Amino acid sequence: MRYEFRIWPGDATPFIEDMQTVFAYNGREKRTDTYLLAPDRNDLLPKIRGADQLDIKQCLSVDSSGVEKWEVIVAETFPVSPGTKNWLREMFPGLQKSQAAFRNVGDFLEAVSGAAEIYTVEKSRRLYCCNQCKAEVTRVTVNASSFNTVALECDDREMLKRFMHKLNFNGYRNIHYGVALRELYLEAPYSRLYDAQDKRRFDNPGRVGW
């Protein structure tokens, strides 16, 4: 289990500059993930990581400051295990009678297409670490639009909160990918995905080279 806090600033440059004073740089990564959002289940976040790994994590709780506690419940490649089939059938009832859906990624995406909201997300990630915490600054592209996201995750909630303070997360909402993708799809970035105070940053996307 781990604690997480993810924000979506218009300009990521100040966060990259601050990261360099707090965290050790841990390289860059580019990959494409496919998110499969289940109706009425914002607590579950299933995705195809890269080309062939199925990940499902579950939000167990949210504290008064917005910090979320998550647990990874599935991390495996296809064909998936019987236990994972049960999770998928619970999230997507349309898979109840399907056996072919669990053989490979292609068959699964085809079978779940009528039941899930599917988002293909390209990510260019800058990775950082310090003690028990990991951090990232990521340029996200979905439906031909690009956005910045900055995230912290840690085994220790109080340590995560200290890093939040050092990196000036104050005033930002914690919005995980499932909620963010739905809000992006509804095309309301100023009113919901971004805080009102951050709109000026969004209008000036900064100096970051991705």
C-alpha cells in the first residue's frame, strides 16, 4: 500500500526546478498506457501498462488533506489468472460469458470496448526519488491535447505531506488519472481539473522541453 497525491499544473517548470533541490533525479521514461474506466467506480483504476501488462489498483481511503491511500491488486500479463478474471468481471459485467477476453490484450480490449471508457495516454515522465518517496513530472497527451501532471507517492503518509509542503502543493486538488481523464473528456479544464488560481499558468505553458 502507498500514499499518493497528484496535481495538474498548467506550467510544470517551477516544480521541475524545486524537484532538483529536494529529490535525486532518476531518469526519464516514455510509454503509452491504456486506461479502462469502469462505470461508477472511481476507486478502481485499471490500465494496460505499456504493451502487455494489466494493472489494477484500488483507492482504499482519502484523508482530510486529500492524500489517497492506494493498493495494487493486480499486476500481471495475459493470459490473466482466475482471480484477475473475477476482478474484471466485477468491474465489467459484460465479460461474464467471455473466455476469449482474457487470452491477450487485443481480445480483452475488443471485449471490454462496449463496457469501459477507454483512454490511450502517452506519457513522457521525469522520475525522482528520495528515501521512501518517489516523484514524477509528466507530460500527458490524450486525444491530441497535452497536459502536465506532478505526483508524489510514498509508503509514509507524513513524509509525503512534508514533501508536498516543500514542493508547494498547497491549493492544488489531488486528482488521480481516472478522475482527470473523465474531466478532460468533458472539456472543463479551468473549472474542474485546474484550480482557478492556476489558470494563468495554464495560459503560459512554461519553458519545459519534453
